[in-house]
Amino acid sequence: MSKSINRRNLLRGSAVVGAGALAAPAVHAQEGQTFKMQAAWGGGIFLENAQSYVNRVNEMTGGALKIELLPVNSVVKTSQMQDAVHRGVLDAAHYVPAYWYSKSKSASLFGTGPCFGWSSQEVLGWVNYGGGQELFDELMASLGLNVVSFFNSPMPAQPLGWFKQQITDADQMSGLKYRTVGLA
């Protein structure tokens, strides 16, 4: 029988999982626990990555911990996922820190880098072996959020934006509306 997990039990354990900028409270998996993890992705390779991660965790725990992957915007909007984990509304979130650029400009350094910057693998190397995780933990502490983040497959560098016409001069950017994330 599957037990529901409450916030206090979540915080008593040790750290659990890793996924592309996954935010999750510290966890001690007990028999039949189910975590609700919302994805920031409506489809494509990032959602496939999240599902692959969930499948691996579910298999490795042998049913002691089950992660249920929820679709984008199913509980909260993507921009609210980090706060939802902090408040215990979600147990985990699979997203990229660049999505909370409004909380801290530094967050983008841990999500999608600037064009012609590091590849995803290089960012992961920096996080795991070059002091990046320590800097990210410092950033999280400065935000006062009760979350623990783990990295796997950060987003690659993205272009400044996608435009209907070629941009050849900086003056063309004035008043132009476009969608991008992070440092771009």
C-alpha cells in the first residue's frame, strides 16, 4: 500500500535524486512513498529526459520510492515550481534554474549559458568537479529556499532568440519582442 508523504517526513531524511536542475527537499525513502514531480516540459527531449530519470529511480528503489511525473502546468505554472517545492505543494520539480532568473540573475549560470559558451557536458563538469555545485548551494541558501538541487543534463546554450527576419544591426532590437531564457 502506498503512503502519502508529508513535508516533515520529507525533511527528516537524506538527499535523494538528480535531474536537470531538479529541486527536491531532502528525502529518506520509506516503503511505498510516492513523490509528485512536475515537469517544466510539454514534450520533446527534456520531457523524455525527465521520464527516463523517473523510470531509473522507480526501478532502482524497487517500489520503496515512486516518483510520479506530472505534466507541465498540472499543479502550478513553470515559474512557480521552485516555490511550490519550497512550500511542499510539490515534492520535486524537473526544470532549469534559468526559469527563475527573476529571483536571481546568477541562476542562469546554472541553466542555459550564453551562446558560444560551454556545452551541456562542460557545464556538468564544472558543477560536479569545478566548484559549481558549491556556488549553486550558496545561491540557494541566499534565496532562503528549502530545496536541494541535483544536476543532470543541463540545457545547452541557446541563441539570443528566433526572429522572422535577419538581425544585422543592434538598432533592430529596439522594441522587438521575443522569447528566450536566462542570460540570452
